[in-house]
Amino acid sequence: MPSRPLELASTPALAVLVAASAAGPGCLVAPTVSGNGEEVTGWEDELGGAETSLPTGADDAGEAGTSTGVDAGEDGASSENAGATDGDDNGDGPEDADEGTGPPTDLPCCVETEVMFTDVTALAGLDHAHGEGYAEPPDCLIDTLVPPKENFFCSIDWSAAGAVAGDFDADGWVDLFVTRLYEPSILYRNKGDGSFEDVTASVGLAGVDHGSGAAWIDVENDGDLDLYVSVVGSLRHHLFINLGGQFTDQAFIRGATLESGHPLTGTTVAPGDYDNDGYLDLYVSDWRNSAIGDHPSSARLLHNRGGEGAPGFFEDVTEQAGVNVDQVHLLSETPTVGTFVLTSTWADMDDDGWADLLLTSDFGCSRLFWNNGDGTFLDGTEAAGVGSDRNGMGAAIADYDRDGDLDYFVTSITGPYNDGNRLFRYEGGRTFSDQTDAAGVREGYWGWGAVFFDQDNDGDLDLSMTNGWRATLNLDDPMVAWTHEPGEIFVDEAEAVGIVDEGAGRTLLEFDYDRDGDLDLFVANVGAPPKLFRNDSITPNRWLRVDLRGTQTNTQAIGARVRISVGGESWIHEVGGSDQTYLGLSEPTVHFGVGGADSVDELRVLWPVSGTEQVLTDIPVNTTVTLVEGE
């Protein structure tokens, strides 16, 4: 297994580390130590960790401090701002913290990290499949019109297997909704014991078939998660409103179905507040070519009318916003006619306070739209130096080089007549440089979903992607999992670390489903069961998790930018933008690995709607911080 030496401050957790290492795979090291240095023996009680109140500072206008809740235990997020008290506004350290809630001390100078993942799909109770193999004509969901053949258009069927992570019942454990084309989609509730249970019917979501992409989105800002599901082969998309834990489809009355009289071919659903009115808008992606009809696509921008007094009701503003991409194929080298948006992402790439729109698209049609701040967008693709991917499929947004801005990874196809993935590093001034070959991430077979995530909590973001296609050369494409090495080099170590899947992977999510302080992976496979890879890495590295609740900004804090500083280095994560993946989103709780740090020097959260910035200093590691905007 890959390992690397780490220089660490000393800590009495050595006994735990040595014992866990001797026990072999499956023994988590850092996660077995809670915030007060005591070994956790079970998941009983609420969240199992000490509550800590941290004073905060505010950059603007002498804010009177921010109430925060910190769960100083290894087992995860505090869903409320419980136990918080008002602190000073001078950004001093956590003088009011409970005694003993800091990190352990007295580790030896050097231990080794061993990264390992375990396939626990069956153990976790995820017993469904996304169909059986690749559907073949005439058993697909879309007809071709040129030439006319029923159920003959199969490419979109072969592309769809989605999932989205989110805590729909607000119990502190991240749940999982999976879409399926030929059988009803499933909502899995996290039971908190390492397993999930199917609660689909009991919450009113039974019978949602033909599902493709999905997103949890609080459309009304009422504090609970609603659910948007895009479809393939049906005439309307779904918007399920959460009414006290029961879901009701209200897409029609809320203007969110995108009905046109033609079967839909929906892909990724991307929530984001592009006009900063505090309500989440939606970009719904679509992939289709002229074989299924020469009519407008359903790749549309839906504006939430909450700012007009109609929260959760939508209007189509695609044309007036300037983001219609139905003719973009004319600008590419492809002879294929159609609209090919596979992954849409909202992220403030130029850090001007407005969410930009990235449309990762097939056949050379990827687009970057800069937000003008007035409800319109500027196509800046060519000038920015992006869009060179020949077959853009999935995308991942992250500050991979820890320079304080967001970078852009695009999965594509490696093989005959295709030239692989792209890694675009942001250089400022709305321009990017192509670092694909320098980083070693060009080759990923026939790519789909991708995530940046810190697999060993060392502070460096690693990168993984799914792949596979019906084509003979790509039937058994193995997953790729790049370890981030010094010098911004990525090395594929998927097999060595246990991330092994030769299925036709589509959505890829990262989430800490077992709340043990490291990130796990979920893969949705076309025509096969999914894979849940539990992170069982042995490491003394520490972590910090951040849970945000918006008040003027949307309740999910999508668009909020989180920056941490550790040992003279700073890096960022944007809620929503850094979580979006092909056909789904990873969990919204922000996770930072911080290596061997004893504490996090500074945590800053910039809220896009209010424009305020909340600041904490000297935060204990192995904790989850809950921040509420303006409190």
C-alpha cells in the first residue's frame, strides 16, 4: 500500500495509533480519537463529542462576534448551533473552549500513513442496481426520428446513473438519493450505524422512475431540503417539495417541469444563486442530438422568483441571460448537431462575488459563462483558455494547488481520435493555464464523474474519476484514483489503495457517511450495482469540518466561500461549486485535511449575499464547526 512519512508534533495518541496499525486494515487511527483525546466506543447519545464555543472576529464594521457551535468529537456534524455563546470580535483564540478539547499531544517525530479503502456496499445495505447491463435497441427510452425507430436512441440511457448526498431528515447523518432509469429511484436513510435503509415509499417518493440527475435544494428557504430530479424518456422533470418530511411533486405549479411535448434527455441539475437574491436558481442540463428531433433542447436556466415574493416558483430566463447553447455545436469541430451539456456547475471562478456558469459538454461544446452581475452572462470560453476538451463529460472544481482560487478539472475520453482530460489552473484575470500533462492527469479512459478530495487528510487534494462505455475498448475501464504528490503531480494508485471498480461508473460522490473524520466514496454504475468505498486509511493526520447555515444567503450556504490557514498556507472551498459532480452533488459539509497541525490558525467564511465575513482563529482540529450567517 502507498505510504509516506509525516513529521508530526508529539501526542499521547501514539498508543492508539500503534494498536490500530497492528490490528491491520479497517482500523481507523485519527478517527478513533475524539476531540478530548479519549477513544470513542460507540455511536450512542447525540453526536458523542464535546461542545465548544469559539469567539470570532469580523472583518467589517465591528461585528459583535459570531455565535458558533463546534462538535469536538470525531463523529461528525452538529446540525444545530447548539452550545454556542457570543464571543469577542477581536478574532482571539478559543479561550472559552472546554478543557481538554484540543488535539492530542506527544506523538513521536515520524509515523507513516497508509491509504486504504474497503468495498462495504453490501454491508451498508445498498442492494440495488442501476439496471442490468447496457440496454439495447429496441429497449431504450428514446425514439429516433432520423430515421424513425422506436426506442432506438440509447446513448443517453448508457450515460445515466445518478446520486446526491444530503441530510434530508436533519438528523446529522448524510443520506443518499440514487436515480434509476428502468426502476424507481431510491432514497436511502443513513441509520448512523454504518448502514442505510430504503425509506423511499414512507416519505412519498415511490415510483420516481426514469431518473437521471438529482439535487437537494431548499427552494423556499424554509430550512428543509426539497429534491429536483431530471429524467430521461419522460415528458417532465420533478420538483419534490419537503412538507414536514413528506415529499410532494409540485414541479408543474412551480414552473419547473421543462415540458415541451417531447421526451426529455436530462442530465446534471446544478443549484446556485446567480443573482444573489438569496434564493437558489437551477441550471438543468440536457444531452441530445438531431437524431431525436430538430427541436429546442431542455438545457435551461430557471430563475427562482423568491426575490419577487414567490419563493420556490421558477421562470425560464435562458434567453435573456444569454446562456442558450443550442447553437454552440456550430462553433466546434464536430459534425454532430445537437446540445450536449453533461455537467453544469455554478462557481465564482474569478472571485468577484457572482457565481459563474461552467457547462462541461460533449463534442467540443464546453462553455464558461462569466456572470455580469446584472442577470446576464458573457461567453468567455476562448479568452479564458478553457473549452479545449474534445468530449467534456464530468467536472470537478477545487483549489487543488492551494493558491486561494478555484481550478477546473474536466473528464473526457482517452483513445483513438480523443485526447483525454483537462486540468485548468486559474491564473487570475479570468484566464487559465492548461496543467493537464504537468500534473499527469490526461489519461482516464472514457471518463465521467470526478471529485477532488483529501483521501488521507494530509492537506493535499487527491483526485478520482469514474469511467467506462459500451464500446469494446472501454467495457472494463478501471476507476482512476490519483494521489496528489509533492510538486502538484498526481499518481494513479487506485488498485493499490482499494478503489477498484470496472463497472460503467457515472456519478462519483465524496462524503463522510460514517462520521469518522475521513472521506468515503460512492460510485453509481450503469447496468450494475453501485460501489461504496469506506475510507479505512491509517493516518495520524487531522481534519476540520465546517457546516454552514445561511440567513441572507440561501439556507444551504451554496456559494459561500470557506478559507482556512494552516502553518502559513491558505486554501479555499466553495460550497456547491466544489461539491457538484456529474448527475449529482457530494455532501455540503466542508472537509479540510490539515496534516499534522495542532490547530487551524484561521477560518474565514465569506457570505455572497450579505457580503459579510466571519473569522475564527486557533480552532481545535478533529472538530466540526457550525456557523450561522450573521450570528
